[in-house]
Amino acid sequence: METKDLLEDNKLQEIIDILRSNIDAEQMVEALDDYHENDIAEAYEALEPEDRQRLFGILGAERLSEIFPYIEDVGEYLAEFNPEQAADVLENMDADDAVDALEDIEDEEQREKLIELMDKDASADVRLINSYDENEIGSMMTTNFIVIKENFSVKQAMRALISQSQENDNINTIYVEDKDNKYAGAIELRDLILARAETPLGDIISHSYPSVAADAIISDTIEMLKDYAEDSIPVLNSESEIIGVITSQDIIEAVDDEMGEDYARLAGLTAEEDLNESLTESIKKRIPWLLLLLGLGLVTSSVIGIFDKVVASVAIVVVFQSLILDMAGNVGTQSLAVTIRVLMDEEISGVEKAKFVLKEMRVGGTNGLILGLLALVFVAVYLHGFKAYVWAAAFRISGIVGFSLFIAMIVSSFIGTIIPIFFHKIKVDPAVASGPLITTVNDLVAVVTYYGLAGILLVGHI
């Protein structure tokens, strides 16, 4: 085991020993202050249920509310408390973390009961976040932020900051609203601290600080949020009032989710499919794409059947079929992935798309030339050394393999680029629709090129 793993195991055991010990509450809290909440959460999960219940009375709801956001399936552990205790923990959590925790509880009535037991402000925040669809920005915001009035003096702003920071620890950026409670900009904490008491607040407000609408679609705005690279960005309702913020951690999680969804779509799946999904549901999601691929595969097989005389006359050509098809598929997938990434930029023009297609074809052609020449040499050596072909026949076959590989990689680059651009143009998700079609078209082109050349140049000549 590596040193790092040993240190992690030792740390985990240290925390478990502290949690299981009989030291008084004050000593335990002080001892745990030396460890990160993520490490404490891992140790907490390793305890027996009775030990965890005992800890509620020692650590209290507030301390547990700092630990629970780092637990994967927090609903399971909330169920070990009585409803009042669970609600107490939830109301001390940030609203977005509380929403995530409540989602882990399958019983809708139980969820509603816990929300009702939470204090008025906490339950209102949870209901606000829950009022947005899961694909909207509002569903992933937190209500942990500081807001001050535009007409405040620097001194008043500092007082408001100190007062609100008792409940909200997201203080690096302070948001500003006007007399009508409309969003007016933001102030960096550093600027506020350095400002002189007589400095007008307007002098340090960034009026162009970005914001995002609560009902904006996450997938449509994630690139914009990434580009700003701010610690947090305010979320506004339809009245331009600040109702929450999106943190950098939220943005990272959203990007991760988007990548997971795209990856799943490339395989014809959905990102929601997981270990908890039933067999029937998984089959229903996968079978349509598999049926489509079966049909497309039959088309490719039928085309190969046209060249049965070539296969019968020169059987050795079948050996290298998979090499050409696999390389064509790999190149097409690479082009598809790059194209989908480029298409995330909605500002890209038609001219830029055309340049991008040509660039991908040049990349495919260059790689195809290199790999085609390598195939020419290695296939010839293989045929001569292991199959006893004379050099002339070996190079004739390897030349066809190399040239077919070259053509297939150029075409695959083109197809892997143009098909997702086409689907994007007609408002069809390219990640969902492109993969199977690209694979089939590439296979057809590669098969026709390879066996066509073999039929012309090999049958009757070797």
C-alpha cells in the first residue's frame, strides 16, 4: 500500500477512535476541529447506528450540518434520527445542501414533514429552490450570500456585513441592491475592507458584475458562468431581485454533470441511469438505440455481402477489415467529441464552421497518411514473414490496406464533423443522434473503399 493510502487510513482510524471515545462533548468538538469535515464524514459513515445517534447529543445539529453535506447518501443517516432532530440538522445546512439531502429521502410525505418542521426561513429557502425545475439555475443555487443597499456608506456596509455573516459565510463577494431591491452590482470584500470610511460606496461597486436568471437553463449558461471565473454569481428572479448565488463549486458540479450526460448520450443512454434503476427501466432506455444499431449493422453487412466473390477469391483481405473499421471509428469519435465541444459556443459563424471542418479533414488526412504508410510496411512484412506471400503480392495487399486506411480516416474526420453540425443546425442534440450514424456511415465508406480496391487490384492478380 502506498504511503498516502496509509496516512489516509491512519487519519480515518484516528477520527473513528475520537468519535467512539467517552471524552466529554467539549473535548470531542475541540479534537475534531483538527480534521476536515470530509474526513469526519467518512469516519461517521463507518460507525454503528447507535454510535451515530449518540453523537447527535454530543456534536449537536449545527456541527452535524457541517459534516452531512460530505456524505453521499445522507438520507439514510437522517432516517436514524427522529423527525425533529433530522429537521434541526437540515435547517442548519445551506439551503442547497438541505435540498440535496431531502432528495435522498424517497418518501414524499416524510420529505414534506421534515420541511414543515424546519424553521420558517430555512423551509422557505428550500421551497424556493424546489420551485425550479432541475435543469434550471435556480435549482442549484444557494441562499447563503450577503446583500447591502446601494445608498449605504462604507461604515454601514461593514456593519451589515458583520451582522449578516453570522448566518452567511459566503462573504468574499458582497452583492448590492438599489432602493427598489433590484440588483445593482457587487463589491469584493477586499475593496470594502480597504475603502476609507468617507469613500462613497458607489466608487467601489462593480456595476457590470455578472448575474444569471433563476429560470435560465443550466446547459445553456454553464459556459458563460465558467468564463467569468468568479467565486460566486448572483441569481436573479423575474423582478431582477437577488434570490441566491451560484458558487464556483456549483459550476464545477454542473460541468461534471454535463460531461456525464454527454458521455452517456454518446452511448445512446441517459445520465440518470444508475445502480438504483430497475432492470426494466434500463432495458427500455437502451433497447431503442440497440435496435437502431442492429438495423444499421445489417445494412453494413449487406454491403459486405456484395463483395462475397472478393472474399472468396482473396480470403486474406478479411483479416485486415477490423483494422480499417476500428481506425475509422476511432477517428470519427474523436472528431465528434471535438465538434460537440466547439458547438457549445453558440457564437461560432458558418465560415468558422467550414474552416473547422477543413481543419479536421487535414488532421485526419495527415494522420491517415502516417498510419497508412506504417500499415503498408508492417502488413507487407507480416504477409511475407508469416503467410509466405511473395513480396510483390504482399505489397499489393498492404498497399490496399494502407490506402483504404488513408481514405477511411479522411472521410471519418469529415463525417464525424459534418453530421453533428447538421444535427445542431436542425435543433437535434448532436450528442444523442450523431454517434451511431457516424459509426455506420464510416463503416460503409471503409468497407466499400477496401473491398472495392481489393476487387479491382487483387482478384485475378495474386
